Amino acid sequence: MESAHAPYSNFKVGAAVLGASGRVYSGCNVENASYGLSICAERVAIFKAVSEGEQEIQAIAIANSTGKPAFPCGACRQVMAEFAVDGMEIYLVSDEGVEKHTLAELLPHAFRL
């Protein structure tokens, strides 16, 4: 989260993905003046994992600079579905603690080809 580039929203997000191999991959959000070119921390972490050969994601933890839990956006949820193992867990970190959810709870009808 500390590495996030968020000069427009000041909403810094960090994510850590646990791959099926047991390795952990981190990511942060990177904003751009052309807002559509920005990318969320969750996708950065997932794409980093995939670029390192990881094909299955067991869990993801997400924290942000507000100290409140923040759910992943729809695009991130769909990307998670592409690489998720059954029962993938999503942990939302806040100043009050950690909320645990499953991807199926957050994206009950994922798009599939």
C-alpha cells in the first residue's frame, strides 16, 4: 500500500495474493491522469503472480489507506474468478480487524467462456 501511486484519489490500496504454490505476490494501485489507464492493487498482485507462472490463487488480502474495509471492484472480482481455486478466500484488512469472504459470495455468477 505504501508503494501505491495515487496522486488523484489519495486512496492507496495494497494487496497480497497467495498462490497454490505457497508463494505470496504483492501489488499496489497505480493511478494515471487518464483514469481508465489506472489499475487496482488486486489485479497488479494477480498479474504479478501469473507472470511468475502461478495459475491458481488461493486467497487475497486487501488493505487501504482509509483504515476501513474496501471490497474489490467488479473488474478485480472477475479477474480473480479466472485464476481462483474453489473456495478462494478474500480478506479485507481494516483498523478494526479482518473480514473474511469467499469469492463465490462476492461474485456469485462469474462470467465464463
